[in-house]
Amino acid sequence: MLNKENILIVDDDIHILELIQRHLQSLNYHTYKAISVKEALEILKDTSIDLLITDLQMPSVDGLQLIKYASEHYSKIPKLVVTGFPSIEGALAVMKSGGADYITKPFTKEELKMAVLKSLDSKPKAIKVKKILEETSPKPYGELIGTSPAMKKVTEVIERLKNNKATVFIHGESGTGKELVARSIHYMGKFSSAPFIVVNCGAIPENLLESELFGYLKGAFTGAEKDRKGFFQAANNGTIFLDEIGNASLSTQLRLLRVLQEKEIVRVGSQKPEKIDVRVIAATNVDLKELIKKERFREDLYYRLTVVQIEVPSLLERLSDIPLLVAKFLFKYGIEYKDRFLKITPNALAILKSYHWPGNIRELENVIQRAIIMCDSLVDVEHLPEHIKYQIDFSKTQELVSLKEYEKTYILKVLQAANNNKTKAANILQIDRKTLREKLK
């Protein structure tokens, strides 16, 4: 009887392909063959495979790329590399890419058998959230999590300014946590008991922003039925955080300049200034200097806002912090969605650490949320979205040709490998000799 395992063999050398197939069939395994990575991916997509055996040195796309792709898209499939170019560097590359084992040509049937059994026995292990937290002893700084050098620079600046009311300008890509930096400045200092008011300048219509920021008097405009204080009055003695400051109109910028210069505001519809004591923290993900060149942002306001500047690093600049952030989100959403702690496999965590994260921490948080919803108690590779996993770009590795041209090239390659033996070539191609002759004509 055949074993239940399906084994996919990938090698551009037809002789080696057939040799491994014969060995495995004699061991009662069911086998599939592919002479290229592209063909292997098609088989993986449509077939349940229990073990992937691949060569390393192949034209166009090599075996390492196949291993990496399979590790991230088919994490439960163990991988076994068979190569004729043994080296320490090669072995390390295989292991880092997710290869389960590594044997070199030539090999005996017994060596292949032992390697296959060892690979089939390999199973992914889980990492506990608690373990991740225990291995990183430093505590969060306010609402900021991270021990990377890039984050240490941020916290060092916050330490120096948290107890004064100097104006702070925070710059960083979208999703990096600029508001969390602002909150840490406020709540880690001696003014933490005072108000902290967040204003998203991009979310308030331009014609309403001034009245929302500075307040207005009754009758100042249509709909102003009574006097109302603005965000600056609400933040008095505390901190106001102006997010997306680049979206403020030029007239609003002029009023903000007066606030920073004179420490006073004037409500819409009034001419009487009101003194305020507010620390201003502004943030944006755009380049204000470019807006200044386009005359869409006041240069004098820019220099008033940038007394102290903080550059929030992208997640790509602090990949070492990903395990801590993952632990935080697993804990947060595990309790919220599943009422329990969740675990994550090393393969899944490795994928999270290798992705470039254009959406930064916000994107990572969304990915973990989705994974928790999709899993039971263990977050694995299959619960991660496809777009964050490794992709093989075939367009860069080989020229696209017609199906007829591809068939011609493949038939000639098989014929060459069969030493021009048409009967053997026809058997490999799984066509009769007459059809082969017609195609050769």
C-alpha cells in the first residue's frame, strides 16, 4: 500500500528527478514532479503536498526562492533541499529560508529515506505572548513600546522636554504613532493631570477649523446661537495636539502664529484677546518645507512650531520592536475577541519581521486583528494576508514567451536530457512517439 504522504520533487535535471522519484516510489510514497519553480508553484496551488524536495541551483528562479515562498505560503509543508553544491553558506541560507533539512548529491536511497522521514516529522512550534514579554525586560515608555535604537532616540528627547511647555513638532509617516508620542510627552511629565486635547486638522472642514480651535461669540456667523469656547480654551494649562497641521488654511495659520507669539487667542466674532497657557504639539506626515515653497504654509509659523523636533521612525526602521508590538496586539485583541491569551508560530512572526510595512504600526495592528479573528488559539502563517508574504517575481527572471515557444523549448530540453532517446523523452512528456515526432517536425 502507498503511504498517505504526497511528495513534490523539483529539479531541472531530469535524471535526478527520475532517480528521486524511483527511490520514493520504492518506499511507497506518492510523488509529483516539476522541472521549474513556476511548475512547482502550480502543483502546490492545486495539490495537497506533504513534503517539498527541491534542488537549489536552477535557471531563472532558484530553489532558495521556492523554499522561502513555500515557507510563507505553505508553512505546514516541510522542505528538504537536495543539491550538488554543498557549502556551509548554502546550508545556512537554506535553514534561514525555512528548509527543514539539507542533503548533497550523490546520496544513497537510505540517506534519502532518513532525510524524508526527518522532514516529515518536523512541525512548527508556537511562541507564547508571555514568553515574548518576559524576554524583553524594559517596560513601555508611556504609551510607546520599543527598545530599538530608533525608539530610544525618541524617548530620550521626550525625557528632556516632558516637564516644560516648549512647542514640539512631530514628523513621521502615517501610522507610525505620532499621537502616542504626543501623549507620552504630556502624560510622562509633571503636567499630566492637566487637559490633553487632540485636534485632527484634516478632519475638520476648513471653514469650521478656526471657530473650533479658538471658539466664537454668539452671532459671529450663521448658526452661532451662543458663545462657545474652542479647543485652545479647553486645553488651557495643559497640552493641545494639532495633528495634520499641514491641512490648516493660511488664515488659520496666521491665528496660530499669534497664539504662539502672544500666548493669547481671539474668538471668532470678537476683538478681545484672551490669555492662555497651553503647550502646543503639532504633527504631520508631509514635508512642510515643500508646502512653504508652494506658498501653502507660512515659513514664520514653521519656525515657531519647530522649537523641538521629533522624527518618529517608520516600522521598517525598528523591525526589532515587532515582537513587542505583536505581543501587545495579541494580548489586547485576544482578550477582546477570544477572551483568552493567544500564541503565534515562529514562521508567522518571521514573516511579520520581514515585511516592509508601508502602513507602519497601524497596518501591523490591523493584520494581527484579522489573524486573531481567523484563528482559534494559534496565529500561524495561514492566518496572515497573502500580500505580506514573500512573492516571486517571474517577470524579472525570465522573458515571457508564447505557449508554442515554451513548449518547443521544453520538448528540446527533455530530449537533450534523454540523450536524444525519443521513446524515453515521450515517456517523460507522457505523449506517444508519433505525437513527439509531429511536434519535432
